[in-house]
Amino acid sequence: MNYKNAFRFLISAFAIVCAMGVLALTVSAQDKSEAKDSAVPRKSSGRDPFTKYQPVVKAPKAAATKKDAPSIQVRIEAYRAQKAAAAAAHIAAPKPTTALLLSEVQVTGIFRTPRGWSAMVEATPLSPKLSYVIYPGENFFDGQLVAIEEGRLVFRRDVLWTDGKREKMVEIKPLRVSNPVEAMVAAKQPAADAVAKTESAKSDTAKPETKPNPEKQ
């Protein structure tokens, strides 16, 4: 019986020791968590709670503006580089019109050809001024020729903005009306040609007809 009582006492003591150990671990864990919470800094709004709230006003964004095209000399140099690269690669070189802005060309003539409608445009910034024959689909520095109609050309113009946006617009260029001096010269030229042809015909008919002399033969 004494052995049984001693065994029970040992079991009870072991249970009490285990319970005290678990309790001590729990208290230690709670202390560590509280210490961590106290160590973490709390974020403050930085605003005095006794002052009136004022909303933050954001600065307005700068308004987007249109990008300016490079100068004509820069565009010509870029075109020459593209032409040289195309020649080295043995491919078709781009047309000179790819270096021109739509605002730098004037429509001087519209014609019907076996390929369809074509137009003659004059490059105004070049000296001396050069003219090019263009067809629908021709590319320019800031646009493309879409259609050729009677008396006008229809272009699609690309507008670039500083914020990266690209805007497409329709631009129509009418056939250039000649000034009075050019009209008079154009009217006088056919008349002068007709007079020259008439005088040459009269001179041919006024010449005496020469007959061969049989005695000289």
C-alpha cells in the first residue's frame, strides 16, 4: 500500500510540474508579443488634431501641346541616310516626298494616267523648287495621300502630342489657282505656237516649185 501511495504522489507531482511549465511558457509568449507590439512604431497622420482639416490640392498637369517637326535640313539628312541604307540593302529607296510636310507642298496639277489619277506637287521649302508626281498611297513626313479627286487632293494627317498621343486628321489641298501673270503666260504660249505653225506653213506654200532641167541631165 505504501508503494501505491508513493507512486500516486509522484504522478501528481509530475502533473503539477507540467502544468506550471505550460503556464510559464504561455506567460513568456504573451510578454514577447507585447514587447513586439510596443516596438513597432505607429504611423501618424502628421496632422495636428486641433487644426481645421484642409484637403491636399494636387498641382494641375501641364497641358499637352503638338510636337514640332524637325527642320527641313534634318529631314533631308535623314532621307539621305535612308536612301543610302536602301541602296546597300538592294531595296527600293523611299521617295523624296517622305521628307516633306503636307504644309510644304502645293498641288500644281491633276492628271489621269494609265495607272489612274495622279497629281503634280511642288516642294515650297526647296530652292530651286522641285516638283514630284504622286499617286494615292504616297507617304509624307506627317501624313499620307489618300485620294485624288477632281480639283483637290485628300490627305490623312498625323498629329503627335507631347503626352505621346497620336491624332489622325483629314486635310484637303485644292489645286493651286495660277496668278494673273501665269494665266497670261499660259494663254499666250499656245497662241504663239499656233502663229509659228501658221507662218511656217505659209512659208512652205510660198516657195516656188522647182522642176528638174532635162538639159542638165
